[in-house]
Amino acid sequence: MKTLIAQLACIFLITSLAMNSCKEDIGTTPLEHSTTKPGVVSNVSVENLKGKAVITYSLPEDKDLLYVKAIYTLPTTGKQVEVKSSFYNNNLMVDGFLDSQDYQVTLYAVNRSEIESDPVEVTVHPKESPIWDVRRSLTVSANFGGFNISAQNPTQSDVVIVLLAKDSISGDWVISDNSVYTSASKILSQIRGLDTLRYNYALTVRDRWQNYTDTLYATVKPLYETIIPKSGYKGIHLPGDAQWNTKTTMDGMWDDNTFDWPHVYQTRADYTPTEPHVITVDIGEIAKISRVKIWDYPEYYSQGRTYYTIGCMKHFEIWGSDNPPSDGSFDNWVLMGTFTETKPSGLPYNEQNDEDYNAAYAGFDWSVDIDAPRVRYLRIKCLQNWGGSTYLAIAELQVYGDPR
């Protein structure tokens, strides 16, 4: 009997749920049912900014006021845009304009019954879009094994530098996978893996409202680059170079193991902890160096294998020489680059996400000064590690360039 009652209860519950699911969804309705128009906004003023404008106003005194909305049309796409601002605010922002000219914006006060006020017409005259700053500073330059795309983005706006190349079959311009998506103030994208041929590209800058600048056409011929084989690497210890952790050797930096202890080179943490730690490497042949790839050592820390911590280098220099003095001084050495490692996520110290981990696991490419002379010897000077001292821990090192 109890079993039958339980079965009937289940049937009743299922039927009730089915009936409720069949009821008509009448959607959301206004909280109130007033038919009276609210008053209009007044004392309107405009602050024109790059590609946008801030409109400030006085609110009507209606007690049931809910929000103020602005409606305007972007001429580039013909799209009508609607922006809302709560009655707690006395301003709103209209955005997405390409050029510096007059644009018409209509303001409405709206009450809790979704009744609109009479319209208030406002003219805004924003400054030109930030994408023009990016476009005017945009440059393309040949580099080893590829080319660089660089530009300035002083307002740190979200932009896309659209890179186009000609399709080998149709001859049409098609968007490349190497287009740059960024909001960085200083934009630098390095395209690699190309032969030493001439390549034709077209570049334009776009924002999220589908505004585009005019097009920059560029022809580049990448410089020759190859791997400097690790078989010729060896560590040397010059006077003044940092003492090493005796559980590691310099050979650990070129044993093709980028992850495991003790396949790593680590200087002693207690050796001059406030002075830069310096190590010296002979790469076995004179070459025009293009970049040095460094894999940090992932410490066993609070999150397991953790990068951007303790002895991983944060601020450092790379120096080069073809004939280093035996006294360990930096005479006859050339500074080839000063570098700062950044965490992609921007998370605090001792925190990392998958993006951070994957970036460090893949290794960081540090491009040296393209005008630096040919060298055989490299010195790495750790100015500060992620832990705040100066010792260093490098899991692997690979040098690229032109030894011809």
C-alpha cells in the first residue's frame, strides 16, 4: 500500500510540474502602471573626450523616476545605440564615435512604468577616436625570422590592429591570425617563423564599434635567424660572478629539461643578496644574436609548481662580448637589453592562473637590441627576482641568431 501511495505521489508531482511548465510566460511587466510622462532632464552639459562624450544633467523631480537613457546613431555602421543610467547618477557616457564632428543624442527620462519623457536633443562633438593615435604611430619593421608591429595607445583603449595578407590563390586581402588584440599603452607584437623573403601586408586599426582607420601598406623582409646549437654552450666563471647552489650546475641550463630539479642553474640565495647576481655563458661561436629564450624554474611553493616567485628573474639585463676581460669587469661588454618579466593575469605575488602558467611553461623570448654587435659570450645580470632579492634560477636557456 505504501508503495502505491508513493507511486501516486510521484505521478501527481510530475503532472503538476508539467502543467506549470505549460503556463504562458507573460514576461516582465512594469512595477507600476502610471500613464503620466515624467519631467525632462535639464541643465545639460557635455564633456567631449576621445571617441566619446560625458553628458551631465539635472534629473526631474518625479518620485517614480527609474533611469535616463540616451539614443544615438553611429554613422560608420548606421547602428542605433541605447545607453541607460540609473536615477542615482546625473550623467552618462556615449561612446563609439570615429571622427571629431557633431553628433545628435536624444535624452529621455523614464519612470517605473517605462513611460518616457519628452525628448531632449543634445549635440556632442567628441575628439577623434583613440584608434587614430594608434594608426599614426603604427610601424612595421623587419626582425630576425619575422617582423615587429609597434604602436602607441596612450588612452589604453581596446583596439585591434588588423593584419591582412594576400591569399596565395585568389590574390585577395585576407585577415591574418597574427592580428593584434590589445589595450596596452605601448604595443609591440613580434611575428616569427618566416623565411627571408619579401612579404606584403596591409594593416588597419579597429575598435569594438567596428570603426576602422585607413590602411597602412608595408613590405618586409625578415632577417635570417637560426638556433645556436646548445652543444656548443658552456658556463664560465669570471671574477665577480655569483656563487652557485652546489646542487645545480650550469649544464642544467642546456640539458633540454625545462622543468625538473636539479636540471636547473641556481645561484646561492645568501650570496650578496642585495647586489645583482651575474652569470656568464660561452655560446661556442660568434653570432649576431636575435633573442635569448629563458625558461624560469617553477618552484615547489604554495600552489604546487609556481612561476613568478622566489628566484625567477623579474628585472634583468643581458650583456654580450666577443672578447671579455679576464678581470670580470664589464669593460668590452655591450648592454644588449634590459628586461622586465610580467605576469599576464596581473594577479598578486604567489598567485597564478592557467594563462600565467602556460606563458611561463612555454618560455619567454627576450629580443635583444637589433643594432648590437656580434658576440660569443653572454652575461645575465639579475637586478631583482620575483621574491625581492637578486639570486636567480634558470631552468633552460636557448640562444637564436645569425652565426654566418
